[in-house]
Amino acid sequence: MRRTGTISLRSDGRYQIRYNLGIDPATGKRKRLSVTIKGTYKDAEKELRRLLKSIDDNQHVESTKITVNQFLKLWLESIRSQVSPRTHERYAEIVDHFLIPTLGNSPLTKLVPSAIQNAYNKFEISGRRDNKEGGLSARSRLHIHRIFKSALKHAVQLQLIVRNPADAIKPPRVKKVAITVLTMEQSAVLLQAVHNTRLYRPVLLALTTGMRRGEILALRWRNIDFEKKTVRVVESLEQTNQGLRFKAPKTEKTRAIILPDYAVLELRAWKAKQAEELSVQEVKQNDDSLVCGKRDGEPMTPKTLTHEFIAAINKLSYLPRVRFHDLRHSHATQLLMEGIHPKIAQERLGHSTITTTLDLYSHVTDTMQNDAASKLDSALRSAIKAQSNNAPKLG
């Protein structure tokens, strides 16, 4: 049976939607519902189609009765196709472990800012998933807040609630943590230390291109042009609960990065050696072969790379305790310290805007400001001194 509904224009300019929910098993009578929405007639038609589909899919819940728990599950399902699988998993973890246990039983229409704030206050003193004492970090609480606020914004758009109660909450302040980076000399020491290990190529690429971990593990030989000395970032490897998947880079834009000559020579040598290594496994190297794959050519998992790097860096007591991602930060910092324009750094790193680059590496730009002021002072003094005897004087 095809479900239908009606749309009528109210005197206040809004549209009223009436639709049939079916037979109420408790009364045996036909149950009809109505909702009122703002917008155009097309908006009303779209909402009616959504409501009828939700009934057919057994996902319909009356807006006056829907709980935060029910809504968050519907929201997670609605965004599944809009975000990456790994991002969806992270959202679901936040919803299942924090939001539903603390706020899930509350009716969505009765959710107030004070209830949200009370839940956030609990997160500040307890709730760690490792069962250790203490609360969640400010960064974790901010992440929870952003996800919940986004979900409730969707509820407003669906006209399940009039306003977003999370808008009234002041988000946690996250202290900016200083980035730990390697100097050029320390980078050279690290490269020498891991030279004869499988970490060498990932470390080399991170330090010389600023590529992200997933981008390095997804790099194929067809993405490297040895003649033009460029590497094209077109994919990223992502680890999900369902396994590994290749996806577009973080900003969904491909980018080309010029390689230093040293990296070109090392990668050329590795390509020849890898071909021999793969042949032992009866695998033929081709343009689709991964540059930083396992010995049999299969993808290396991001977690494996992280664990191997941590194990290696812990053995090098003379180097700072950096994460693999800090090699990307090291590349950017070294560029800026060498006087390379921030716009170039932005393009190499794949940041969406130059503002992101400048904000992230403000510790370097402060030094650049001092250097600029010092150079300007020196140039100005020299110019004044050169002109002091020749310049005409007033009076």
C-alpha cells in the first residue's frame, strides 16, 4: 500500500503536513499525524517524502516522543554517506560511550542547556574509557561538544526542535600545546638510524614532503615522476573496523610536491631493490605497486607504522620523543625557518587555507617576525647612514 499525505497552507504562511501512520494496534483506529514547517511548498513536499519513507523503513518516531537516544541513532544513519567510514566510527563511539549514557533518556524536545552542561561537568571529572581515575581532557570534551552540537543542528533543520540547546553552552578551552619537532641535524640523525629498516622510506617521505601517514602508505610508483622530481598525493590509506580502504586526501584535493634531489636518488634506488624483493615473493612490481607496502606488496596498516616508529624512536634516547606525525610538523617548521614563503608550505602540506598553516606554526612565524624586524632595522640604518651626508636638511 502506497502511503500518502496532504499539504495545506496555513494563515501564518507555514505549511501543515498531514499523513497516515497506519492502524494503531492499541485502538484499532487509523492514526493520522500532522507537522507544521516553515519554508516553501517544495520544502513541505520534501519533508512529506522523508516522513513517508521513514514509516516505510520503520524509522519513524513522533517528534513529541523521540528521545535523544533515538534521534542520535537516526542522525548517525543519516550522515553515514556524508563522512568517511572512520569518521563515522569515531562519531558512533562518542554517541555510544558518552552522549547516550548521560543524555539518551531525555525527550529531545525537553532537552535544555543545563542538562547538557551537567553531562559535560561529569565528563570533566570521570568517564575515561581506559578506566583510569580522572576526567576527559579538554580536547576530548570539545570533540564531544562539537559532535553533539552538529547533531542537534540537524534536529533543528528537521524541525524536531525549535532551537539548538547546545548553542548556549560555552565549549571547553583547549590549551595550545607546543609542537615537538626535529631540527635539520636531528632529522639527518633519524634517517641514518633507520636507514636499514622498513621505516626508512616512510620517514624519508614525511621529512622531505610533509605528507601525512595515510598519504605515504597509499603512495604508488605511478604517483612519482622522477624526471620532474615530483610526487602527486592522490590517495590516503584509512584503517577502519571493517579493514583498510583507500580514499581521497583529507582536503579531497590532489597536490604535487617537488622532491629534493636526495629523496629522488633514494627512491630510485629503493624502486630497483623493491622489484627484486617482490620477485622473491613471486609478485611483479608495476606502476600500481605501493612505495611503502609490506614485503609482499600488500598495504602496511597505519597502526603498524605508528607502533614501529614509536619502538624505534624510544631506542634513540638522544632524539626528542616525537610522533610520526611530528615529522610532518618538522618538515613545515624547517621550511619556514629557511625563509620559504608560508604559501609554499601550505601547498606542500595540503592545508585548505594559508591561515591554517600560519596558526599551526605560529611559533615559527613569531621568529620570522623577529628576523624580519632585525633585517628591516639593519637595512634602514644602512640607508640612513648612507644618506646622512647627502640628504638635504630642512631649515
